[in-house]
Amino acid sequence: MMNDITVIIVSYNSANVILDCLGDFIDSMSRQVTVVDNASRKGDVEKLEKAFPHLDILRLEHNFGYGRAANAALKNIKSRYALLINPDILITKQQVSDLLLQASSYPQGAIFGPATSRKHYQNDKPAETKDAISGSCMLLDMEKLKPLGFFDEKIFLFSEEVDLCWRARAHGYQVLLLPGIYAEHLAGQSSGSSDAVEYMKNWHFGWSRSYFYRKHQLDQGKKSLARRYWMYAWKALIARRHYDQVKYRAIRDGIRAFKTGEAAFLADGMTPQVAPGTARNPYSGG
């Protein structure tokens, strides 16, 4: 069964994190790991090539975001299963084997995930989720998900895994949490941080969540655009910490952009809105 899986890691300036968190795991999986590089800074990919000479690296010319980058690899793999993991996941070959063994017991299962935080780690039986499996570690049954087209490529970042889980369930498949397996997620270590990066991430959180709610006809009541916009506008106004001001302003701006008809990408279809260093980013100095 271990011969019928491909591991996919989406990287953006994440070489150092991959080396720290996944070095032994990549070595143990031999040639079954693909890294999709989202146009990282110069030298980042070269670090991985030097450390893992046999690693399959797919270089993208632009930072296409998480879902699009994952799709670039998913569309071409031949294995029955794909394990999509973040660079800052701690996982072992034995845990992957355990995931596959449990997944094989659920013929209607399409998406499986281990516990990625200690509060979810327990010896309970696998359970169907009402929302989504954490996008930081997802085991995908390719036979079931290929017809769905994998991740929605209108999304640059955030909510793409929730959308995929919702679509899988709509087609009659199960989305299952396997709480007896724990793959720790060291959240927030995948890429470097700055005001510009944090603004970009949270802008896209605001946009993507609005898009998801509208797509699945959930944008009512507390989830309505107007209510969410004013909630984050108020939070930005009263926030005392600089980090919180950046976060809430960005989410507010992302919701407003969706409301006014803006896409997650610029007109070229490749450059994300408010990317660090662009004129659209209020922290770029431009």
C-alpha cells in the first residue's frame, strides 16, 4: 500500500522549515515526494536540491497560492493516494502507513486527516467531519477526487480545503478525521513573516472566506458580507496591538474587495492581489 502514495509539499520560501521538520521523512519516503515551489526567493530551491538529490521538485514561475500549486502536482500523479502536507508538519513514514491502513476501511471516504493539534489527538474511532479536514495534512483518494477537479483555482489562499471537503460530501463521499494518529502542525512556520506578508495572508483570508460562503450559499446572518465587514472594521478600530490592527484591517479589506467584485488575482490571472512588494499592498511603501 505504501507504494501507491505520492507526498506533495507546497513550498514558498520554506526550504529551511522543510529541512528542519521533514528531512528524515523525505529520506524515508525515497522517490515518493514532490515539492511544488511557488516561485521562492533565489537559493531556496537549491537548498532542497543539495539536501535531497533525488527529490522531485516542480518549479512554478509565479506564486500561484496553495490550491493552484497543489493542483499542478495532483493533476499529474499516478498513485491511488496523495498526501498533501505543509512544510511545517511533523510526520513519519509509519504514520503515513497508519493513515493508509485506516483509510482502506472506508470505501466511501475521499479525504482523510490525522489530528494536527493535541486537542484533537485521542484514541477515538474515525469520525466524519461537518466542516473540513485541516489543509495542513490531507490524505486524498485520487480516484474519487479527480472528477471534482481538486482545489478551486479562483482561490489564492485559505478556505480551499474547506471548499474541497464540501464538494466531496456533496458527491456522497465521506470526509474523515482519524484522531488516533497525530501529525503535529507547527503553525505559522511555513514562510517568513512581516507586515506585508501578514497583510496579504489576512486579506486573502477575508476574500476567500467571503467567496466560499457565497459559492455555497452560506452568506446569511452572521456570515453575511455586510455583517462580517463591519465586525472586522470595528475590531481594527479598537485593536491595541499592531499585529491585530494589521490583521483586522486586512480581513476587512479582503471582504470589501470581494463585495465590489474583485478577484483573488490581478488581471493577468497569475499575480495575487496585495502581494508583498506590489502597489496594492499598503505596507510596500509604494
